[in-house]
Amino acid sequence: MRDYLFPSEIEKLLKQAKKTSRHNIRNQLIILIGYRHGLRASEIADLKFSDIELEEAKLNCRRLKGSHHNIHPLMGDEIRLIKRWLKIHPTPNGEYIFPSERKTRITRQSIWRIIKTLGKDAKLSVPMTTHMLKHSCGYYLADKGYDTRLIQDYLGHKNIQNTVRYTSTNANRFKGLWR
């Protein structure tokens, strides 16, 4: 069973999130940030407004499970979505980006439920889990031909063995071996 999504499936997931009436901006932002930055559900839930520097277009990725923290650039569509979210949910610095209905941080279980439901509603060919966003990021970067060490740093992996799995689907890495 495939444990990642193709970019076209990520787009389907984002379109489905856009259709959700109540929390469409939040759900789009969860998917986009989780995918683009290779974050786990707990890392998404733990994001605070103090982790975002909109003026400098940077995101502080605080990793869990002994992974390395790093700072990633934010893309224009992410910044626009964050600004839209801030209009709906203005929160002082330090507070969680994704609060629950009770104004505490959203739980990873809630994020899992959101992603699973959106995947099902989008009629994706594989059962959706939140961790697939992290894997999809790794496979996307590998398929683009990025160096394995760069992907390792980007995803915060301490051990390269956690990263090399992403290069397995990139047939282009073998081009030119038999000239």
C-alpha cells in the first residue's frame, strides 16, 4: 500500500478542504503546511504564531521524536492563507495557530480525523493518514532530484536511513548510468 500522495492528489485534497464550509481555511492551511514542510500531526498541532515570521516569510519547524528543528521559507500561497486565517482567528503571539473549540490547541487526533475525512470525501485512491503528508513531501523532493542530504535536513531526520526511502521512486536518478 502506497504511503504517500502524488502532487495531483494533494491538489484534490486541498480542493476538498476548500469545499468544507465551517473550517475550510484552517483545513487548507493544515494540509498545505503539513505537506510543504513535512510535519507530523503533533508538529502541526504544536505550531504557534510565534513560529511564523510573515515579514521574512519563514516558518520555524519545531520537530518532535528527536528530529532536528529547522527554519523553512514560506511560499506566497501559504502566506496568503495564513493572513486569511488571521482575519478569522486573530490570536496574540505565542498562541497556537490551530485552536480547538475550547480554545486550547487542536489535538493530533482531531487533525487525523480531519485529514482522513477529507481524503475519503476527495475519493483518493489510498486511505489517507496525516503522516502521508510528511512522506509526500519527501517523495516530491526526491522526485524533483534534490540531494538526499538536503531532504534529510529539510525533514529534520537525524538518520539518513529515514530519508533514503524517498529516493526509491525516482527513476531519473539512474539516467545516464549506461551511456
